[in-house]
Amino acid sequence: MPDVIDHRPRPRADAPSSPRIKRDPAPSRLKYRLERMWLTPLYRRLLRVGVPAFLIAMTAGLWLSDEDRRATLTGGVTALIDKVQSREEFQVRMMTVEGASPVVDKALRAMLPVDLPASSFDIDLPALRLQVMQLDAIESIDLRVKPGGILSAVVTEREPALLWRHARGIEILDEGGHRVAGVTSREVRPDLPLIAGDGADLASAEALELIDAAGPILPRLRGLVRRGERRWDVVLNHGQRIMLPEDGAVIALEAAIALDRAQDMLGRDVTTVDLRDPSRPVLRLGIDARNTIRQARGKPLLGPDGNILEDEKKGG
Amino acid sequence: MAELYQTQRAMRNMRRAALQRGVIGILDIGTSKIACLVLKFDGTGTFRETDGVGPMAGQANFRVIGAASTRSRGMRRGEIETMAETERAIRTVVTAAQKLAGVRVDHVIACLSGGRPASYGLAGEIVLESGKVGEHDVASVLAACDAPDFGRGREVLHAQPVNFAVDNRSGLADPRDHVGNKLACDMHVLTVDGDMLGNLVQCIRRCDLELAGIASASYASARASLVEDEQELGAACIDFGGGGTSVSIFVKKHMIFSDHVQIGGALVTQDIAQGLRVPLPMAERLKTLNGGVEATGRDDRDMIEVGGDTGDWEADRRLVSRADVIGVMRPRIEEILENVRQVLDAAGFDFMPSQQIVLTGGGSQIPGLDGLAARILGPNIRCGRPLRIDGLAHQLTDPSFSSAVGLALFAAHPQDEWWDFEMPAEAYPARSLRRAYRWFRNNW
């Protein structure tokens, strides 16, 4: 115990009884006004959006005002784009063509606008496809860039079904009547049936049906002729012709074939079988047949042009 | 009175403009604290049925979005003593409330607690020429009230028509279109000291705020703490403030009397400081934490340390019992209540149909006050808390904020005042074209 007891007051730790005088903060007039100004919506928007936007725009504008910097920037961007596009992963090295004949294959490869290998960004597939579809021989094409840098073209070619002779030459048509190619002469494709006449290509489906229906007389068939863009004539050899109606041409042709089978109609001297009115078939006889009849009846004979011959005995 | 008419009208227009903007500030400048509420109005009543609060007596078209209170400075007895200090306090509290609300407050409604209010009951009577009460007749009867000489430098704070009578039918709230020969009205006028009002206006102006309305603090606290039935049937509201105690009497939803007793909680604190020889902050602390009006045996043994920084060990280690604190406080509170009794007697409160008394204000939180008040004022006593308004934080719902809440209600739904009616045609200057127009409109 110390000799002298210190009775002086010392600060107590708990000190509950001396209430702390609170600080009395009051904003100065300036601070008060600034705070009120900050709470004004216009100022707030101006400072929060307007000023940063203006600063960014001004910095960018100042920096871009120099010609060299602009050139550097655009050059850099272009170089970057080039660098990405000419990466190994985007290179197209070869082109494969499936389902095309050698001629079409060659034409396709010639149509590719760039030389391989090229970047796949340089090949505009939709445009190329549209360009390829201009070729008549191609019905559809599926173009795609396959992994491994292969430009694959899967081609469906049009099937030649008919030959169409018209004023400007001979063309090969497919089943739908679409042009496949032009040929110089009939002998190039002797396997295809021939049609002729204006608007024959528009009725090619009916023509094919008629040719299918003409089974027994097919060896004699020379071709079909479209008349008045309306109906068909079946032209056989020996100058015989079957005129078919506009509606029900196949049925009429089958009726004619049935007549032929039953009575050998086409083996006789008949130049024309007129079936244009199905209820009233008409036969036009040849000159020899008519002369035979006329002779039997004692009438003057007819010449090859159909006129009555002057009797040589009388005239001579 | 024409000049007053103009200024009050201007304040009403300002209030309407503030409501249009949707934000209005409430500034309750008291002697011990300043409170600021920021109200957000919506015309459509979207703020309804939130967290289980019902329509709240039709007061639901606004909500509190920012609230702050701070210690008051430069105020004494409800009046501004040091303008610069009060201005600082207003700046502090407005800044804090604005920060909380996130919007700028431009229009405020303030209240004045001191300023020696005096209330007058005026009566006026006119003969109805048309045999029917029209709009202009209401204005004429209000203008016909014979005003006494209010005294030099007095300003009218409230002038509310309390009652209308047509012939012998009295007690009409709205006399328009009644048929009769005579229209009489009673008007309650509250005047305050004009200089005090001017100081308050000046203080608010210096804070860049526009005054959109001004009300008496006693009126505002009564509107907040009297329930609707009490306002209708008649009740007195006693607001124990820091600088004074204000009394207001309501009947039929109108204030008919208001007065102010200039003894308040600050004087109680001063008594404790003098009687127990402790500094004022300590005295305030003793009053709020350990105060009371009824001493019990236990309070004698309840010793409280009153510290000090005098350096004198004996003085700094003193203990006072709670009974000592109560013994100092009680006579002063009795004095306040007796003064209130005198005011009520002078107002004729004994002849009122209902003797309900509501205690509110910060001083009403003294434990045992209602028991003491019941002995002095009358049996029907209750401690009132302000009406609940939307968005007000819980710590701001105690009785000391009743005048702030009342001001919010005043801002939302002001009662009709004399200047809300059209000025009668006779009061207009002769040059006015409008007079001719009105004459035409009234006669055809």
C-alpha cells in the first residue's frame, strides 16, 4: 500500500455520468446550396450523364482530328480483320463436286470467284449459289464449307426427257419442260422423243403422257406437234397424223390405238385421223385409196395434188 | 385586412404549386428540436393499403419520404432569438431530410409556437337580398365580421369560419344555397406577434426556401393528436413543448380557442440544473431518463451519479436520488398545469359539451403526468400520440412530433380560412373590371 493516497480525480473508464456534448454539425451556406443544386434533377442529369459523355466525345474527337491517327486506326482495324480472316482455320483448300457431269463440274469450278486456297470469308456462298442456279443443267445445288477446308457442292442435275424443235433450233427439256441444254441436231440424242411447235415446252408433261400411251405405235412415231398452243398432233411416219382433242388427248390416242389394233387402221391408206371431236372421228383417205374408189365408181381420177386429172384420152 | 388577404392568398397559391410538383417540406421549429418532413403527394392515391394501413382518415394521398430532426438552436420560448443560429439549424435539418428523400425541397410549411397568440371569436351578420345564400354572400358575411383592434404589430395567423347560421338555423357547416333572410357567421381569429412571424419568414427565406403556408403549432398538434370524434365533440389539446405549453380547444372540427403558457420543459431542465447544481446537459439527461412526477419509496433508494468536470472530487462524485429529481420537477409541472387550468377556465372550457383533454408534446412523456393532470385539469385525460401517416419512421411517431405530423395534415387538407373565399366585391378597388364582371354574374 502506498504511503500517500492519490485522491485526485482520474478519468473513469465507464464514465456514465458525464454526458458527451454532441458535435453540432451544420452545413455552411455554400455546402447547403451545393447540396440543393445537386438534388436538382437537371443538374444531376447534366453532371452524371452530360459531362462524362461530353468528355468522352471530346477526347475521342481530339484524338481523331489528326489524319495520321485516323489512318493508323483504320489500318489497324483492317489488319486485325485480315489477320483473323486469314487464319488457318478459315482457309478453304479444295472444292468437291458431287453428282455433276464432267461438263457441269468444269463449269462449276470455273464459276468460283477466287482461287483456292482462299479464306472462307471471301467466298460468298449465297451469291455463288444464285450464280450457279443460272445454269440450266442444274436443278439444285447444296453449297457448304465443310470442316477441313473443303468447299462441298452437292449438285442435282436436270434429267433430259424431251427434245424440242422450234424455230431457233433444238433444245433438250427435262420433265417439267425446263431447258437443259441445246443440241445441234436430232441425231445427238436419238433416244429422246421429239416435240415441236410453239408452247410445246409448257405442255411437256402431257407430251410425256402421250408418248407413254403410244406404246404399240411407238416405232412409227416421229414426234408430237403442238398446234395453236392448244392441242397435240401425233405425227407418224409415212406422213400419217393423228389429231388429238384439247381435253382427253390420252384417251383419244388410246381409242385410235384400239382402232388400229382391231382394224389395222393405220396400216391402210389414211393420211389423217381426226379425233378433235371425240364423238365424231373422221378419217382422211390418201390419194391412192380415193382414186381406187373413184375408179370403181367411174369418176375421173385425182392427181397427187388432189385436183381432178384431165382425162388423157379425152384431152389427147 | 386586404393586405393580409393578398399574402395569405399568395401562400395558398404557393401551396397549390407545391402540390402540383408533388413535394412539400414540413418544418416544425420548436424550442428544443427542429423537425423536417419531406412529403410526396400523388393526386391519385397510389399510396393506399400499404403494409396494412387503411385509408387513414382520408389522409392517404401523401407519404413521408424523408424525415430528420435536430437539436434546435437560437430559439427561446417558441420564438427566434438568434436568427443566424436558427438558420443554421434549419439548414442542418433540411439537408438531412433532403438527403434521405433524394429530392430537393423548395416549398415548406412552417409552424410558429410562440409569438404570444391571442384568439378572438368574431361574429358577423348580413341580410340576404336574394333570399338565398350564394357564394358571394359567404364572403360578404365573413367580411362583415366586426374585427376588434388586435393591437399594434399583430398579424392574423388563422381566420377560420367556425359556424354559419341562416335565420335561426345555426350550426351549419356549409350555408350555400340555404334559403333565408339573414346569414350570420362566427369566425375564430388567431393573431400572433408580427415581428416574430417576420423573423420566422426571414429565417426560412435565407435558407432559399419558399414559404407555402404557416400555421400555429397548437393548431397543428391538435389536428394530429385529437381523433376525429374528439375534434367533433369537443376536446382540448395540451402540447407540452420545450419553450412553452400551448392549449387549443376544438369543437365541431374547428379550433375555437388557442393560447400559450410560457412555461415549458426548458424551464424544468433549468430548475433541475439549479436545484441539483448540475450542468444543463446533465439536467436534461436526468429529466428525460429519470424524471417523473410521483415519488415512491423505491425512488429514495434509486441513486444516480451526477458527474462533473469541476475538478472537485466531492462535487464530481455526488449522487442524487431519483426522489430528488422528482421533487424538483413536480412543483414546476404543477405550475404548468395550473396555468393551463387558468387558460382553460378563461376560455370557458367547463361549459363545453365534452371535457376531454389530450396531452401531447415531448413533455407528455413524463411518467405519471396523466395522473397529476387528472387531479388538476379534470378526469377525462389521455396521452395522445400523433396520427399515423404513411412512411413516417417509428422513432418519429412519438408525441413530440405531433405538431410536425399535424402540419403534414394541414398541408394535405387545409381547413377553410377566410381568405379561401372570394373577396367581396365592395372590398375591391373601384377601378377593377372584375367588379363589373362579378356584378353581372351575380345579377343575371
